Amino acid sequence: MDSARTPVLLAAAHSIERDEIVDAIELARRASESALASAQELRKKIQRVSMVSVVFSPVSSNPATQLAERLGLADVECEGTTPGGNLPQWLVTRAASQIAAGELDATLIAGAEATRSMRAADPNAGFMSAVRPDKASANADRVVGPSITGVLGDVELAVRLYKPTELYPLFESALAHSEGRSFDEQREFLGPLMSRFSHVAADHPYAWFRERQSAKQVSEVTASNRLVAQPYPKKMNAFPNVDQGCAVIVASLATARELGLADRCVYVWSGANNTEPTPATRPDLGDAPAMRAASAAALEAAGIAADDLGLMDLYSCFPIAVEVAARGLGIELDDPRGLTLTGGLPFFGGPGNNYSMHAIATLFERLPEVGGLGYIGANGGLLSKHSIGVYGATPPPAGFAQADTSRQQAEIDATAITAVKEASGDATVVASTIVYGRDGAASDVPVIATLDDGRRVVARADAATLATLPDTSLVGERIRVSGSPLSFAI
């Protein structure tokens, strides 16, 4: 590959708002303006504006076009994306591939959420009930990105099991069971990990929560840290009520040289993508083989190993995402290099699909100073879709490479277990959680279980069972499922 076509991160910037009422486009504009200010002629080089899907706050059907207009960028291609926290890294990998192929010279990638503003303007607004744009409207932006089809299956939807705050705890329960830990023990085990994340957020100027939390403060259940769903209290959940924006500019090394920015750019070394089966069909609910495969592929494409990495950001919507990512890389949770660049979604903030762009921007800010290599892991859906990026302070010896993971994907797809939404009989629980109301009372107990014939089911405790269940994990327990939608009894 011509070295001039080497893809680089040319500029990056964050935005945050704690007081004024703003919209997502304004937050994206502020970050984009800061990034574009890196060089006088940079604005003229932008050929495309990509806007990561806004999911928690109101937005039009053409947010990229609106952003380009507010930035005064004319004659540029404008596009939005499908939903997913993997999209920031997916967009960078895609842009890098196009730049390396000579199809693109410079692109602006931006995203934001104005959920705090939405709720400040309307206290009754819910972040999952923001008006969704009509993608069919005549002036809608073109939409790119992996389909959200396959994130959930009919069996999950049949019992309305779709909230991340319920599904990620289910995954955590499976991992905890494999390690022989109860809900309480797992929560205590996770305290030091999440405490370290809070310390990183405390030092990040764009983090939402900048207070160092002890392991006990993170893991102990209190009035201000209520249980949401076992084993996670509030401080182990992504925090979406933020106003945050971010933008990165990906360009060719030739463009960086022309603008006098080559000495501060960060090189895109490799990227890889993979997808998990739907939750109920995964052989091991406490693992993420597609994430592991994507990580391995990205590292192999870059010609490096995990030990070669210096800076890392493992996606952190919930602790389970960090745990399985670390396992996939073969590193410990207390690795001295640290597992987050920002402080993670519970402490830095969880601006919808756009969190990982903040991680990429922070990598851009830090890597030229410390040198070496960096890693970004981005997750979309329900531990579903993974996009991995490897970056360097120096050019990749063999040029940028996007890994071909089609073989691994076919192998992962072939492991999916058959799941059914109608059944009657005995089953063994493979994942369970207890969901709590704000009053602290148990409000629901969803489970994923394996029938005696090997098929999987998803069910919720019937009323009588809910009233008598102890505050413990049901993983490994025998239950009886029946009804439509499926419920279970002990």
C-alpha cells in the first residue's frame, strides 16, 4: 500500500453540557468545530459526514445533513447509521479501509446524545421513548451499518425481555455461577474493578461523574446505590442521562502531511467485526466468542499480541462486557495498563451509541504522548455486535488491514442452540436475575433455561413463585415452564 494512503486519526474533540438546554446536533457541532479547528484548511478537505445513530434523545431523520449545514460544509456526502455501540469503531474501520483503497481522503464522524436536556425540558420524558426519526422521509440521510436484526429473537420478545438492564445481569449470573460466586459475592468481586474505572473518570475532563469511588462505594447496596437487577447496583449500570458529544476526523497520511498535522496524528492499524447469536441461543451466557474472535483477528491483522498493547478501552456498559473482553484478550481485570481510557459508561457517561467515540478521541489525545499501541473494543446491542480497532503512534509496518472474520462468524453461528417460545416441562436455569423496583422490592425474575431435550426457553416467574423466591441466583436450579408467554415455577 502507498504510505500516503495510510489511514490516520487526524483530529478529535469532545463536548459536554451540564446547564443549558441543547440538542444532540448542537453537541455534535461543538465537538466537530473543535476538531476542525486543528488546521485552517481542514474544513475544505472533508468529503463525508457520518452521524452515529441518536437513540436516547429527539433527533430528525437527517442529523448528518443538519450537522453539515451547521458546520458550513457544502457538497459533502451525509449519512446516518443503524443503532449500536459498535458503530463508532465500525465507522472508523470502514473509513480506514476506504482511505487505504484510495476511495476517500477525509471524513468527519460525529455523534451525541442530549438526554439530560430532553429530561430537563420535560421531566416526564423517558430516554427510551424519544421520538424516533422517520427513515422513510424524503430528506432522510442514507443509513449505513450492520443490521440490528438478530440482536433479539422471538423467544426474548415473547416475554418482553429486551432491556439491557435485565439481559446483562443475566449474562453476569452465568459467569458468576461458573466461578462459584453468589450474587452478593459477585457484586463484591466487581467492586475493585469498577472503583478503578471511577478513578479514571475523575481525571477525565469530559466525564460526567468526576468523583473517585471506593470498591465499597461502588458495590455496597445503599439508598443512593440501589439494586437495579442482581447482581448490579446502580453504579454498575451505564448512565445515559448525559449531554455529551464527540467527533473524530479520519484521513489519509497525505492529507495529514499537507495540513501540517502528521506529527500529531494516530495511525489506524487494523479493525475487525463479529456478531454473537441471539441471547437465548448462546451456548455459554457468560462468554462472548464473537468478541474474542474479533479481538484475535484485529490483533493478528496488526501483527501484534495483547501484550504489545499500551492503552486499552474495553466496552463497559455493564461489568460483564469488561470481564469477557479481558478474558478474550487473555489479560487480568487488574492489569496495570488499565482497561478504560475514559472511566466507562457508568462514570464517564453512556451517551447512547456514541460512547466508544469518546474512547477513540481520548486515545487520539494520549497515544502520541505515550507512544506504542492502543486498543478500542466497541459493543452494540446486548453483548451482540463487536467492532475492534488497533491504533499506533507510528505507521503500521504492513499498512492498514481489515480482518476477514467470515470463517469465524460461520463457526460462531453454527453453535447457536435452538430456542422456542412455547414449551411445557422441566428445565435447568442457565442464567437468572432479580429485577427490583425503586422501592427495593423484587418486581420480576427472568430466566434463560435449557429444557431436558436441549432446547432453550426464556421465562419469567409466575406471581406465586415471585412472592416466595429467595434473593439468590437460580442458575443450576430446576424449574417447570408453561403458559404463553412462558412463565416458570419452582
